[in-house]
Amino acid sequence: MKSRDESLERGVVATGRFNRIVKKLSPRVKAALDEAIRIVISDPEAGRMKVGDLAGIRVYKFKVKTQLYLFSYIDDVDNDRIVLLYFGTHENFYRDHGGKDWLG
């Protein structure tokens, strides 16, 4: 397992879909998302591994005030990076996620 310092050097890549969603966020939610991403960078297994249509994808959950938010990502160990896929509120997250259509 990598040390904390080594894991912070990992690359982070966001899909266009993720970037379009994040661009519209309020500063408060954006700050909370940035902190959540830092947590995932330091511990890529922080998110729960999904099964079925989302097999291979991890989802990390966090709250801002009382609203639950989720973002999905892939721990791409082969390329030493984390790929951010989708972000949204808990309502309809899995329906809107689109399964494995995240990269193409």
C-alpha cells in the first residue's frame, strides 16, 4: 500500500460530464466536493464499490448541511490516477448516472 504522501501525487482526471455539473455548483457545495475529492485521493477505497451495472465504480457520499451528495469515480491503478465520473444529489443519482456509459 502506498504511503499518504505517495497517494497525494496521484493524478485526478474528470470527465466532461463531471466538469459540466461541477461548473454550476454553489461555492459551498464546491468547497465540500473539493474536500471529498481530497479524501478520496488520500484513500481511494473511501468510496463504496458498486456491483451490477456500476461494477468497478466507487461512490463517495458526503453531506452539505442536510443534503446528501454523491460522486462516482474509478481508481485507475494501472495509470495511477482517479477518474471522476459523475456528481449529484442522492435523488435519482443512480438513474441519472447512466451505468458504464461514463467514458463513451
